[in-house]
Amino acid sequence: MPTPTTYAPAKQFVGVANEVTQGTAVAMTATLLLDSFKAKDQPKFLEDKAWRGAMATDSFAQIPGVATSDLDLGGPVFIDGLGYILRNLMGDLSTTGTSTGTGSTTLSSSAAVGASSISTAATIPSGTQIQIGTGATAEVFTTGTPSGSGPFTIPLTSPSGGLAFAHASAQTVQPVTGPYTYAWALLNSGTGQPSSHTLTHMLGPTATSGARQYPGTVFSECGFKWNAESDLFTWDAKATAWPSVALGAAPTANPGSVAPMASWRMAVGIGGPATGGTLIKTVTDGEISLKREINPYFTGNGVQNPYIIQRAGLTVEGKLNFVADSESPLLYMLNNTQPSLQLLISNGLAGLNYGAVQFDFAQAAFTEAEADGSKTAVEYGNQFKAVLNTTNAGGSGSYSPCKVSVTCNVTPGTY
């Protein structure tokens, strides 16, 4: 008797790729390092219950209706993969690099959204990585061959698609290198719809490739957790996608070399940055939850798939547990001070290997503060809600509940 065919779950992996059109599957370009992934196709069946003179009122037929799939995934936070989820949930992205310290110039004229070249006061050699602008509208490109005799025309060759933001004349243009800081805020321009992604799940049983794809993935929530005593910094998320499709050829895992981070590295700042006099050293653990209202729309176009999975509002809430050294956690709530809140976790490395995740809340409204006198030290368990504000808004303007920044050495344009 031949050995039965089985599939080892230890060999599974999940890939991700940016989509150009929501629901049109694309091959994976990166591997999400997860320790949980559950996918469930959710076709609806329409029942025929028309009377037929029989002693039964159950279904006489099951008619295929519309379909989606539900995804539930998570694991330790790896800074090189986190950007895909944040881009999907929040949408607005600015990119800054580490200045090389030489070769800075300025824009000679304004540059419009979508422009594939810029005009500068000084020339920039081909193949130079440059940062255009600063702050919420900063973006990083690799240059092509310059032309002109001053001002100079500098092609923007990578990433493709041209400028994401408009830039005024005289804005700084500076050569940069890694690591890069990617800052996400709520997208408010255009349709307000962030990018969608295709997730590829290599599990084994699928014929030929062993993998199924989930196109059109839209995340509805992402939660982060940390516990200084016992855990890694972790995340989990839920998403809705088009129904799965079988992949034609076997994918290949391409995991990065970045390591996850221990929770004891999480620093919390209230009323200022997570350093100096506003560093709060008494937080033992906590959570942050980003939730986005989404809704699949179906139309009479002859297909079972969604016409679009539409995003609506984004809300952000969290929890912080304190070892009490005063009544401050209680007073945040009673006085409704709504202080700024910053959470920063880094890998402690230097240079190109440095990595960090930073959460900035310009206004954190503490809505609950519960004293706990049942343990060896008095504790407070606080809950907070992020208040929409303009300080955390990105280049698309308006309001955002928070800003989430990830520093890593991933090539600009990846997300």
C-alpha cells in the first residue's frame, strides 16, 4: 500500500502583494511572518421554498448567491511586513529617509501630484535616492538621468506612479539612505479608499500549486498587544476578501531577516514623548485596536464577487495597565485632560538595522480607570479612545485619530 498523501501545516506560509485594482489577484511579493491564519470562504446560498404539495417546507434547491471570504491572522510584529496592513487600514503614507549630509538642493518650481520628474536648482546624479519635502508630505524616490543646464530636470524612476503629494517651489530635496520612516495616517483625499492586497496562503492540498489566493483583501481591524513580563510585541487582524481562487503555480516563501521585538522595550509617554520627563515607567502592558467599518457591495453585473468592499470610518482605542505610584491614571479620566500619548518600541539596534514602531495620539481621552487592590501592588486599568485631530493628519489633510510610524530598511515604494 502506498503512503497516504497528507500535508504538514508546519510548511505553510502567507504571502502579500499590493493590488492595482481591488479584487484582481497578483503574485505575492513578500512573506508575512504569522503564527495564525484562518481563512473561510463565505458563499451565500439562496433557498427555494416554493410549495409543491409535499409535507415539507425546507429547501427544494440551493441556488448559489454572492460570495466573500473572511480572514483572521496574526503573530509577532515584524517591522518589515507591518506596513502592508497599515497601508490597507489607514491609507495616507509619507516616507522620510536618513540624510546623507551632502548634496541637498531645492525645487526650482512647484511639482504636481503624479509628476514623474521635478525641477531643481542643482543637478542630482542618476541613481541617487532623494527625499522631496518634509513632514506629512515627504516622499522618497530614486532619480534618473538629469537634463538641462539650470534649473535641472530630474526624472523620478522609482517607485513608479509619480508624486503622491504636491510640492511647492523651494521645498528641500536631499539625498537620503536607509533606514526609512513610513508614517501612516487616515487617508482623506480622493475617494478615501486605501490600497487593497492579495493574500496568498500556501497550505498544501490545492492541486498543482498547493496555494489559494484571497484577492481584494480589506482589513476591518488590527490589534496590537504587549506585556513587558512575558510576551513579544504581537498583532492580530481581521479582513474580508473576494472568494478564494486556486493559484496556478507554487509560490516561494521569501521571509526577511528582521527579528520580532520583546515587549519590555515598549516605552510610553503621556503629555509628551516617550522619553525624558514625560516617560511613564509604570505601564506593565497594554493594547491598541484600530477598527475600520467596511461593507461589501454587490451589483447585478453577472458575477458573485463584490463590486467593491467599501471602507468607512476608522476608530482607534486602547488599554494601559499601570502600577500605581500616584492617582495620575485616575485623574486622566476624572479631569478629562485628554493628554497626548506616545508609544514607542524599538529593536535596540543601530544604523541600517534599526527598527521601531511608534504610535502618536495628539489627544487620548481616558474613558475608564479602574483601581485594582487585589494584587501585590495597587494597579490601575485604563481605557482610552483616540480623538480625531489635525495634528496627526497626513498629507491628505483633514483629521486622523492617530499616526503610526514604522522605521525599517525596506525600500521606498514597497508598500
